[in-house]
Amino acid sequence: MIKQLLGRCAPLAAACAALLLGAVPATAVAYPERAISLVVGYPAGGSVDLTARLFAEELAARLGQNVVVENVGGAGGTIGAQRVVRSKPDGYTLLLGSSNEIAIARMINEAVTYDGRKDFTSLGIIGTQPMLLAASKASGVTTAEQYLQALRSAPAGAFYYGSSGVGTTLHLAGEMISQASGTRAEHVPYRGVAPLVTDLMGGQLTFGMLVLSSGLPPVRNGNIVALGVTEAKRSAIAPEIPALAETPGFEDVDINIWFGLYGPAGLPADVAATLRQAVGQVLESAAFREKLAQTGGVPAEPGLDAQAFLDEQIEKYGALVDLAGIRAR
């Protein structure tokens, strides 16, 4: 009886095993199996977009799939960031994010509902870029020392500096300069780099904060004057421009804009591991490091803890947001 029962069950067991084996390929597809969308929260041509395009090319080579940069501009990068937060956590929609939309935006804008710490999966810091304090030629100021002398001898409200908007990294760099030097230049927000540079060139604006890659062309064309970069050391791409920290009174100025790769929260562990490994490989590429350096960028060190880095940056920017009096909550 038992032998007969086992004999009858054997075909059924074999059929079940075949079904299970047949199901394996459908659920064990290696990531990625199709193209990846890399969202940039800004229009084409800016520092974030340029970094994204260099990085996308290298990432595609490591993953064996196309990585397509998608510009979703608006609201200081937050519209693109929100799109990634709301996307399916499968690794096919990623964000090339910067300090503005990941670390700062929620502090200053109540309309930003996502949390940079909780609503993204941090996949790696890609690099940083210094900012540039520049002056109009009409100002007669040509050095950081002269900048200090001018502001210290003038009444409050006599000088202004422009940035790309309230609460941007450029604005907060200006606030750090004021705090470190004990001076005060009033902030003028602009909608983009082009009108800011136009006003600097025309003398309608005395000083401006620019990302180095955006500021170098008008500096080298002789249209505006570079006073110093905001990182503690000079930039390899523009060693002729001193670091502000070299000038007494600016010793504590050390701030940059940074770029990282992010997915939505809940990204599967194996997908996140694949992407982190690929980021590390890109950062170890001499070709990528050289290309990024040519834009004014400084590649991050492979293996940097992206979450710990973000925590540190949020604390730094939070202090500057409070100093500027622009915290929304």
C-alpha cells in the first residue's frame, strides 16, 4: 500500500519540482536588466547636470546598461528629488542629488515634504566643488584682503552679494563668509547664474557667489574678478585663485557644494549593493577623476560613508540657516 501511494505521489512531486525550477529564472533576474533613469533636479548645463553626465557614462559602463540623464528642473532641485522619492524602489529611477535639495531644502521651505535622511537610499558621494567669491571690476576690489577692508570701513547695508537663490549652498557660503570675517554684505537672490554674472559685469552688483565651474569663464575672460575659493585649499583647476582661508580673517571659511547618488527609500539590499559597488568602481577610475577635475570638481574618496557624510553636512548647513534667519520649521 505504501509503495503504491509513493508511486502515485512521485509524478506529482516531480511536476511540482519542475514548476518551482521553472519559476526561478523569472524571479532571479540580475539587476539591471534595462536602462536606468538618472534624474537631475536642474536644467541642462549647470554644475549638477555636468557632473551627472560624466558620472552616467561611467556608471553605464560598470552596469552594462544605458544610464539616461533626465533633467527635471524647478524649485531648487526639489521637484526632481520628489519624483525619485515617489518612484518605485527598484533601482531604475535614481537621483544625482546635491547639497541644495538633499540637505538644505527641507530646512527652509515648508512645501518640501521629503526628508533627505529618511526618504532616500544613500548610494555614494561622488564629489565636491568649491564656490567662488567674485567682485565686479567697477568695485575696484581685487583681493580678499581688500574685500575685508571695504566691508569693515563701510556702514551696514553698503554692500551686497548675489547668489542663485535663498537657502542655496551659494547663499549659505555667503553667510559663512560673513560669520567668519565679522563683516556683513546683504544678500540678493537671483534666478540662475546668467543674470547674476550679467549684473556683476555691468557693475549693478558688487559681489557674487558662484560655483567655480560657472565663475571661471567670466573670470578668465577678464569680465569679473576672482577674490577666492571657499574650500580650505586652492582648486587644482585654478591654482592661481587663492583660497579665502589664506587671508587673515577668513581662516574658518571651508564650504563646498557636493554631489551624490540616491535612490528612493526601501531600495532592495542587493540592488543597493550593486550600485554602491559600481559607484566605488567609478570613483577609482583615473579617467573619471581626471574628467571631473577638469570641471573644477574634486572626486570623493571611494568607500566614504554617504549617510554619515549627510548627517555631518545637515548639521553644518543647519547652523548657517539659523545664522541667516531663514529656517522654515
